[in-house]
Amino acid sequence: MSEERRALRESHVGSESAELAEQGRALDERIAALWAELRAAKAQVRFGPRESIVRRARTEERLNRDFPKRSAA
């Protein structure tokens, strides 16, 4: 897709076609979505499913919030 986007831009340099601009925007959006998908997949491989990450973060947040209360008592 990146090569397709590059070729589209190179072949129509200086062109003011709305259709070409829309094709370029669509390719940009698709490439951004694919990168986001890749980052999410890498995070899942490294840290586990999103639900477990959120669960651990909430538990840690709760412990951090409650710990000062316990130590002051």
C-alpha cells in the first residue's frame, strides 16, 4: 500500500484532481489503520490481551489509592 501511495503521488505530481486527492487520503487512512493494528498486535503479544492489561492497571491504581489510607491508620 505504501508503494501504491508513492506511485500515485509520483505519477500525478502537480495534478489538482479531487479524485486523486481522495484516493491518496483513502490510502493514507488505510495505512494508518494497518499501523495501528500492528501496534495493537505487538502490544498483545508482549503484554497480553487488552482486558487483562486494563484489569491489572485498575488493580494497581486501586492499591496505590488505598495504600496511603492504610499506612496512615
